Amino acid sequence: IVEAAKKYDFKVFVVPGGSFVRKILKVYKPGSCLGVACRTELTESMQEVAKIVPVQGVCLLRDGCYDTRADVDEVIRKMKMCKEADDDV
């Protein structure tokens, strides 16, 4: 994910909850956002973030805060999609 983030010009943050997302948006002012989280956190965060910037999300493969996994291919696919959309603007 980190290598793809460099390729598609994304910054990567690992945070313990949605409240940190607002702080990151305030400091970095991104043009778009891609979140990876459990379904509940992702839904809540995406609703907030969508008020500020375009947002995409990928749910973790298993809900919970520990011993979870993400579909890395899906995360990278969404990064590429967001980058292509930005390039078209």
C-alpha cells in the first residue's frame, strides 16, 4: 500500500479512529480521501469527509480493531481510480 501510495501521490495515515480524520483533513487539505476501516467507522467517516472532499472507501475484510486485514488489491485499485479522476480534472 505504501509503494502504491507513492506512485499515486497519496499520503498514508494509520489512525485509531475517525476523530483523527478531521485533524488530518484540516492539516493536509487533500483534494480527495480514501479510507480503509471497519464498516461502522468507514460509514461514519465517509459521511463527514464527503462534506469536505470527494471520498472513496474500502471496508476491512473482517470487522474489529485487532487482527484485521484489508484487501490490498482493492485499496490500490481505488487509489489508481482516484488518481485517474484527478488527472481528468
